[in-house]
Amino acid sequence: MHHGDIQYGDIVFTMEAPLGNVAKINDNHRYILSQRTIALRCKSFCRNDYFYYFLLSEMFQKYLSLYTSGTTAKGIQRKQLFKLWVLLPTSTTEQDNIANQLSKIDLKIQSEQDYLTKLLNIKQGLMQDLLTHKVPVDALL
């Protein structure tokens, strides 16, 4: 955990309600974190981008849930969080490669989601035109 101002590339992590949400700071704006949110910044042997994807992984999220407490709102204490193990390739080059590949996949998923949204909007507009007879059904056949 880093004390002080948040910087570009830092990772924001929720410790309760909801537990385990992860975000990466992608700008240089100033932020104020809530009581149950912490900022994380890796040391030189760990890349923030790799660590971001590691925290998002299903494996880590399941591992995290083993150390939670609370019945109404699951959470983890800071001292417990910092005891958790991190799978970390020793080579920062390998960490960069892993993060780059996952980032490319994220971009592709976002592109496909944008395309799906566009198609759904076209469909909705066409349905409206067909149902209100602005476009005759015969025009589509």
C-alpha cells in the first residue's frame, strides 16, 4: 500500500462491500479513496499491469474469499490482505508479456461488446420502424 497521492498506473482495491473490486488508474487526476479502498503500487520487481490482472484473476478472487470475515458484508483486514501470496514470475519481461497479452484480449472484448451494442441498437430501431409501419415488412424481403 502506498501512502500519499495516487499516480498513473496505481491499482485501487476494495477491501469490503464489495470485496475484491480492482481498478487501474489510467490518468493523472487526483483521487480521494474511501475508508474501505486502498491504493497499491508495486515495487521494482513487480509490474503494476501484471499485478492488476493477477488481482482480477478467478484464482486470486477465490483465494481472497478464504480469508474474509463478516456475515452481512464480506471483507478482509489490511494485515490479512498483505499476508496473501502472489504468483509472480521472477522476470519483469515475462510479467510485461503476460499483461500485454491480457490487455490485447481486453481490447478485443471491448471492441466486440461495442459492436454488439451497435447491432442491438440497429435491431431496436428496425423493430420500432417495423412495428409502427414506418418500414413495410415487404421492403426487407
